[in-house]
Amino acid sequence: MNLLVVSPHADDETLGAGGLILKYKDAGWNVCWLNVTSVKEEYGFSAEVVVKREKEIQEVNRLFQFDNFINLSLKPANLDIYNKSDLVSRFSSVISKIQPEIVIIPFYNDVHSDHRIVFETIYSCTKSFRYPYLKKILCMEILSETDFAMSDHGFIPNYFVDITKYIDQKIKIMQVYKSEIAPPPFPRSIENIKSLARVRGSSCGCEFAEGFRLLKGIES
């Protein structure tokens, strides 16, 4: 069984689905991480920042023990410069290669334009008649992006995953991204990551959970 997690930026996969990833790995699934953008010197980032982020990504990849890691290394905060058909082709190629039963993608109303572009392009690669192995499509909730969606288009989870067993491990992995963590009231603080998981857990009768939007579910 194959699961594909798509992150517009490295850290989105951990924030939005870190507990789910760990749970499915424990259950014996093959889990692939597709990361869409990366920092590079040619994009205007310093060599120091590039090396630091690359080390973070490698460590996160190791800690999750992904079965496959694909990094498209596109320009962050600039996905609108790429041709839509080219992005569709790239995403379609990955889906055809992995043949996932489950795909985890960003929420369609996330405030960051990269997240919305990734949603729009990869969702078009999930048509059942072209990818018959796809059985479930979930939108993940990413702190500092999903929670800033327009209020009348906000994220209301309808699918929950109990991550009580994995919350500490999720937080440990998130701490690898040192530059993405700050004290409260910053959204991506350790306290807020845990608080959101506790709120989602209270909605489904467990201590800690991750919430998702189920876009499609097919039971054979």
C-alpha cells in the first residue's frame, strides 16, 4: 500500500501530516514524500541557508524513514512563474510512478499562493479514470497557512487521525526545522502545534489528532 504526501515547502509535511506519516509507516505502508520547492543560491538564498536547509531535509527524511523522497526544487513563493501544464506533467509523473492509494495535499484555501497552486495542479492529477489506484484524497491543515484562510472559506476537518502515540515524535521531527519554530504566539511554536493536535483530538475522542478535509473516498 502506498501513501504520497505533497508539501509545497519542506516543513509542511510535518506540520500537516507528521503524525499520520508515522502511523502509516508503523502500519507497514510505503510512504513517499514529494517536496515541491527548495531554497537555492540561484533563487537568491545564501550558500549558508541552502546548506542548512538541505541538512534539515535530509534529517527529516531519515527520521520519517520515507520509502521514497522526490524534491522538485522549484522556486519558493514563485510557483506562479511556472507553466501550469508543466506542473501538471511533473505531478502526474510522480503519481504514475508511486501509484498511491492515498494522497495528502495542501488545503485549497491556504493563504500562501504556492499552496493553492500545488492544490490546483495536483488535484487535476487525481481523476479516477486515469489513476484507478487512487482511493482517498485528503487536504492537510498547516499552521500559519490554513488558519489564515478567508473566514468564509475556512478549514473545517471532516476526517481525523489519532496521533496520540506519535505526537512527541512529530514535535521532535518538527524541531529539526530550527528556523521555522519560534515561541508563542508565533503559529508554528511547539506549544501551538501540540494545542492544535489536542483540539483536533477533542473532536474525535482521543488525546491528540490531526484533522483533514476528505475530498474523495472510494471503497472497493
